[in-house]
Amino acid sequence: NDTATTEIYTGEDTLSLHDALRSDNSDEIEERTWQLLKVGGKFDYRTSGAISEALSEMGVDDSQALQDAIDSGDYEQLGRKLISMACEYMEGHAKEVAEFEIND
């Protein structure tokens, strides 16, 4: 059987084998993700590099929100938005690494 198409039937729900294996490790993945995100960790979102990476990946909505903060002169709002974007970006990468470390 190809693992990409293997399915597990649980009542009315159907899960792929990959999804079923992932769900078994969700607590461990979450814990490892937060370890990677801690201050000074590999994915510390408080660094200028994290902010720069997040900006390079931002979409239209993020771009507009940043432009609105700049136009309003609300630099506190701008700072909060930048940190929020960096946190979300780094959290996604940390979770991918945690999943890889634990599931593979």
C-alpha cells in the first residue's frame, strides 16, 4: 500500500495514515515547537532576522495593515504588527521542524 493513500476509518471520519500518526504526537510537537520559539532559540521571533523573513513573505493584507500604521503615524501599532507577523512566521517554521523531528 502507498502510505499517501492509506486511510484509517474511524466511524464517520476518514483519516490518512499520515494524519493519524501526526495526531498521536500533537502534544509532543506542540511542546517542541515552543522550545524552538523560546527567547534565544532557533526560531526566536524577536530578532531582526525573523522580522525581515516575515516581511519577505507577507501578503497583501499584511502589507496594507503595515501601510495603514505608517500612514497613521501609529508606530506602536506598526511595531505590534511587525512582531505579530514575525511570531506567526517563526511559529510556522518551528512547527514544521518539530513535526519533522518527531514524526520522521
